Amino acid sequence: MGKTSTIRARIAPDLKDKAEQIFQKLGLTTTQAITLFYKQVELKKGLPFDVVIPNEITRKTFDATDSGRDLIICSNTDDMFNKLGI
């Protein structure tokens, strides 16, 4: 089937530029990336990723880690497993 439909959307220029840089690193054009997204929507019969609103605990955790609070720093995997009690 030939390509006969056009999609037009307005998007923040900075977001567009950043996304297109990533597409380029992946060897994709913007059209190919959009087609890939649409194919995944078709295959999954919905969005190909979870779209959720974080609950209060998750939001507080994001806020804390983003500001560098309540972090546990591990020097290597053994240290991490030890701190996790595994």
C-alpha cells in the first residue's frame, strides 16, 4: 500500500530537535520513527508504553532523588547486593 496520508502536528522546537537527533543516531528519519510508533500502536492495540500519573509516594521519591536526597550510593554490584541484603 502506498503512502497517501499526511500527519501535521505542532510541537516545541527544542523537543523536535532533541528527538530528531536521537532518530538520526538510530538511523531513522522522522517519518520512519512516526511509522514505527504507529505500527506499535497497531500491534499492541494501544500505546506501546505505560502512561500513568505517579502516586504520591513515587512523586515524593522522584522529587527527593532529583534533588540528591535519600540516595544510596554503591561502589559496585557486590556493595549494592550487600546493601539490599541479597
